[in-house]
Amino acid sequence: MSDKKIENDGPGAAVAAPKEVQIVELDGHGGHTLEPEWKRLPIGPDHILYPVLVGLALFPILMGDAGHHLADDMPDEDTHPFFPDHFWPYPIIAVVMLIAVGVLSAFVQKNLQLEPAADPRAVTIPRPDWYFLFLFQFLKLGPELIMSQVIPGIVVGALILFPFIDGIAGPRMARRLGWKSWPVPGRNIITGTVFVLGLLYVAFLEFWALAGPNFCLPYFTGPVCGA
Amino acid sequence: MAIPHPREIQVAVVDWLDERYPFTKAVDEALYQRVPNFANAFYYCFGGMVFILIVFQLLTGVLLALYYVPDATGNPAPAYTSVQFIQNTVYLGWLIRGVHFWSANLLIIMVLVHMARVYWTGSYRAPRELNWMVGVLMLLIILALSLTGYLLPWDTKAYFATEVTIKIAGLTPPQQLGMFVKELLQGGPVVGPPTLQRFFTLHVFVLPALIVLLMYVHFRFIRAHGISEPL
């Protein structure tokens, strides 16, 4: 492209010659509705920012063909282009999160300070980080093997197979029990109830543990205290 | 011979690429595809936030690995003193370590929030079941990353918490299998230098590679299926 043409049309005006694009065809890009050219940002192959655009595009390019999406069948007014409309919040979110963790690092140093170096001879009662605290509390409620291996194993298995349990077992049971509707969550009252109750139980165990060793609740085997 | 304008070089490069692969078309396909307006709801951002936090973890993890010494021999062990060195001496070491620590905590929260959103909007249903399963595996790997990372400072808290974790893993029935798992994790009869070496390897090489691989699969599924419609 000559300098004169660039001066006349301005940067970003250049588009690739269609005949050159015909050599290799991407598979399966069947009928996606792309943002019309006149609506796009004027960043064409001759623009200084084009490499940035290519960098952004590399990510979805590596992710393979987009398939036929819901948006392809929706009217224009119900959709928007991925770039820049859908993309722009993410850099802002990234910066905000970086600032947030930076501020936490600067002002909440307590959690980052090291304890004395590991010494196997030391006597200490370990207390796991918050994300394993509920499990730690759960261990106190029954035989070690069942509470540490069997039940968590079943829960993880159920979580992995949840879409199938939700799709098959839930509706059948609901029909048998004559349950008609429950507004949230989703449409499956059985799995929805189990899911929410499970989360509530985890939250309960977490707070129980957080309440500390002086907070004890009665249990079948005797009082069980926090961690 | 006149020196070409950088813009001309760029255009020439793009043209060259276009002759061999529909480059500009691929860029357009990737960037200007349309997205449903409902995907602008704030709760559709949670997955992106998880991705951003994983990137933070990988970047700060690489920086920490420049100074961390995975050696637990001696008292205090080089592992412990290297973390102290990062925290107190390395320029902005405290910040890098802080970002790694807090991002890890935030990551677990955001993964759970993202999972709750996926559940709430029914995005795990057909044809997205496999993606849900990949997501659950990623959650387990993130928890494993937290667990293995916990031991690396080699302080009292880390040591005894890991001892309990390994003891629990050793309960796996039958007894021989439990013992094997325990030996495999511990690398000896007690938690010691080989344990740190193993946890370090898992934390720095194996699990991040797995999570990057699963993230790739997760995104490919999302790209193939598109953003799910809310219930």
C-alpha cells in the first residue's frame, strides 16, 4: 500500500485483498454474523495497533472453531460484538483485582508472616486454611475413614456426575413425589434442594470450626468443638 | 533504496501471512463475532475473573520460583530461609508473595462463585455436561495446588498441616493402597525433605500443566457451545 493511499484513506482503512484469502479456508465457519465493517474500530492491517488486535485474537483462534451459537440466530439489537464491547471490562477487572490483591498484600501482612521453621519435635495442633476448615471439622463427626474418604469421595463423584443426576434422577423422583415447582435454583427441585442444603452444611461446618476450640456443640458421641 | 515505512512493512507481513492462511479473516472471526446481550450481566464475568487470577498465579509463581529453594535439609531449612529472603530482602518480594497468596485465596472464592453461577443458570445441562466435569476437575486441581503450596514455606504450620493431610490420604482402603499413597506423597517414613521435593514438583510443574491443559479444554468447549442462555 502506498504512502499516498494511506494519507488519503487514513490508517486502518486497508483491508486484505479477498483473492489472497481464498488459498486456505478455515473449516466450518458456517454463517456467523460478524459485526459489519463500518461499525468496527478503524484498526485495519495497516494500523499500528493491529498487532495488539492479532494478539487478542490469537486466544480465540487457538480455541478452535466457534460452532453455531445462539447469537447467530438472534436479531442484531439483542447481540453485540465481542471486541470491543464484550472485551473491554476484562482489562479493567484485571487491573482492579491486581490493585485489590496488592492492597491486601500491603495491609494484611499478618497472614503472610512465617511461623518458626518446621520442627518435627514441636508440639502443635494444626489448623488448616479456611478452604479446608469445613473438612477438618467434618472429620470430627464420625469414623476417620468414612468422614475423610468415603463421604468426600461420594460428594466429589456426585459433583462430577451432577449434570446426569440432575437430568435423569431428579425429574423422575420429583414426578413420583408430586413436586410441581420451586422457583430457584434452576428447574430441578430435588438436586436443587440437595445442592443448596449441601452448601449450607459446608457453611455451617466452616463457621463451627471458625468459632474456635471453646465453642462446642452437642453431638451423638459427645460435645464437638471448633478448630 | 528508500527505507520502507514501518506501516508498509506491517501490511506486507499481513499480506504475506494472508497468502498462506486466511489470517485477517481468522482475526475478524475471532474478534467480531457477536455475543448475546444477556452475557453482559455481571455474573457472566466470574469465569473471566478466575482466568485472570490463574494468570496472576502463574506469573507471580514464576517470579517466586526465581528465589525459592525447595530444600528442607537442616534447621532452618533453605526452603524456610529462602521464603524469608523473598519476604524481607528481595525487592518487592513481599508484594509478589502477597499477590500470590491473596490471589490463591481469591481464586478459590471465585471458582466457587463461578460454579454457583453455572449451577444457578443451568449452564451444566446438555450439551455442556462435559464442560461441567472439566470445571469440577479444575476445582480439585486448584485445591490440590493450595494443598501442595501450603507446605512450601516449611514452617511449623505448614509442616503439621501437611502431616495431617498425608495421614488422611494414607487412610485410603485397602491398607496396602493407603500405605502406598502415603509413601508416594511423603517419599519416606515421615514428612521430610523428600516430601517437600515432591510437593514442590507437583505445585510447580505437574498441577499447573494440568490446569493449563484443562483450561484449554474448558475454553474450547465454551467456544464450541457458546454462552449459555439463562434459565
